[in-house]
Amino acid sequence: MNNNGLVPNYEIMKNGNKSNINSYKEDSLNQNQILQNKTSRNNYSKDDDINNSFPDIQLLKDLSIPSFVDDFFGILDNTFIVFKSINEIIHLICSNKNKSIIDYNLIDFKLINEIKMAHFKFITNFRHYYDSNNKIDLIISISSIDNNIKLWNTNNWDCLYNFLNLNKSGTLFSGCFLNDNNNNYILTSNFNILKKVENIKIFDFNGNKINEIKDSNFNTYFIDCYYDNNLSKNFIITGNSDLIRAYDYNNNEIYKKYYEKRGFLNAHFSIVVYKDDNDNNIKLISSSFEGCIKIFNFHTGMLLNKIEKKDTQFFGICLWNKQYLFCGSKEGSIYMADIINGKFVKNIEASDYDVITLKTISHPLYGNCMISQGILNKGIKMWININK
């Protein structure tokens, strides 16, 4: 057992293309000391929630990262991730055409590390989880067509486990972390147009399949978890090829289905669940191929609002604050939606091709920022609010 308390598969690690890591020397120790408590793990800045001020988003810079997303997977969310690590660095994790994992410092805009040939086939997306018990930042990297997930400790880039052949056939478009009663798990999905879709599977960090979610054998583009503090309960949310489903994890059953009306079904690629402090309701927001953003009451399944833009298709979404939502689109624009008043209020020209993943992070110098990624080698860009 290694000193972080996790049991890796050492035989796989030995052959897992683990890179030789050069020690990363911080160039700005004083700046990193100032960072403490000034960046947030949340996907939006709580400071901006005070008055939900209208953000004026402008391009700060095109980050010099050789990122790549294969166009076959250009509908998937989380093609990169951003997070503030335990050592107060803001990491951006993405992949390149050579199937390497890129670890980039968003504070001083420098490459931290490259894990070369991290997978045998293209890396399609990532997820992050902070393990507070072991005080380590964990990520999973997903190779969809290979049905392969690797679990990494980003503190030293040890590969803790290599999950192989997670589905018998089809592809693994999305996976995520789940913490239940201080036990850590990884959830997997399946998309299969030729054979029967497999259920959502639950694995521990040692590769043991713990369980499957009943009646979850639907073509899935997106999977995530939401913990309701009031109910003290975990829910699993899936964006499927027909509608959105939520599962009660503890009871292992479907909790709600989210759709506009019967007979009108569409694929859903990105989902955000959050508590609206204005009315104390939990809300679910989704993007879809039909060119609209739908807002549902999470616990009743009722459609609350729909914001339409008929001449495009939406991919990744992210909250800026409790009023404004950003949406990546087919034609290369980023649309800003006012989710309180139910309308699009701004269109940002971001790329000459699809914008597929959007994230926000609170930066020590620039405040609340948005990061966007375009398909293929269109790159990753950083946007700031000049009103701040």
C-alpha cells in the first residue's frame, strides 16, 4: 500500500507509460501564499452571486497548449478540467494528439508536466475529485472508444489503477466519481447502437465492481452525481440520447425523468444541477442537440423554462453565477443565457468551429474567468470579465 492509503495495481502501473516526473519548482512562492482561500473549487465565483452582475466577457489569451479533441467525440463534455489543487495551484488538465495528458498551471501560464502516451487511444474526457481523507487530488482520464479509464494521483502523477474493458462493446462516453459514506467509487456509462446498452457500473478504486444501477441501460452521453444535503442522499444524473434521468443511488432505482413532452425527445450532452437560493429549489439545466437550454425542477421533474436558439446546437454549459449561464455551440459561438429572465443576452465569437467544453474558475489576478475549448486543435482560450 502506498502512503496515500490507496492500493494500486502495480503490474499495470509498471507497464502503464508512467512518465518520469521532473520536480516542479514554483516560480512565485509569495504569490502562491497569497492564493490561499482566494480561489474556489466551485464552478462559479460566490462573489459574483451577491448581485448577479452582468459579466462583460472578453478574451484574455489563447493558451499555448497543444490540445486536441478528435471530431468523432466532439459532442462530449469535460474534454478538459480545471481545479485548484491542495498545493494552491490552479491546474488545467487536457490531452493532445499524441494521447498525452497535459498538466498546465493557470496561475503563471506554464506547463507543469506531460504524461506521454497515457492511453493507447485518444483521451476523450476527464473528471476531478479531491479526496479529503487522503488529501490528494485525483483525476480519471477516459478513452471512450477503448472503454478504458485510468485513475491518477495528480500530486505525483502515479497511475493508481487502470480500468480495462469496462464495457463489453460500444463506447464509454462519460464517467465520474462518487463519494458515498466516505467510500470512493467510479461510475461508468455505455453508448451502443448495435447491441443492448449496459447498465451503469460502480467500481471501487481497486477495480472491483461493487454494483450496477438497475434500469440504466440507455445510451448515455453524460453522467454525473449530485448530493442533496437536505435529503442526505446521492443522485446519479445521466444525459441520454432521448431524455435526462436521475437515479436514487441508495435505493438503486430511477428517481425522475426530465423531458419537455411525450414524443419530443432529444440527446443531452451537458448538465448542471444547483440550488437556487432565490426560491430554495434544486434545479437541473441541460444542453441539447435541438438548440435550446432547458431548466427543470430537480425533485418534481417539471420543466420550468426553455431558452431557444433554433439555428444552432449546444454542447458544454457552465454557470457563471446564479443568473447567467454560458453555452458552447456548433458554429463556434459562446452564448450567454439569462436563466432568471429566460433569454439569451450575448453572443461571443470564440472559434471558427465547435466549442465543446466550458469551465469557470476564480483566478487570483483576474477574478472569475471562463475557459473554453474548441474541437480538433482549435485550442483552449481564457476569458475574463472586464467589468471586474
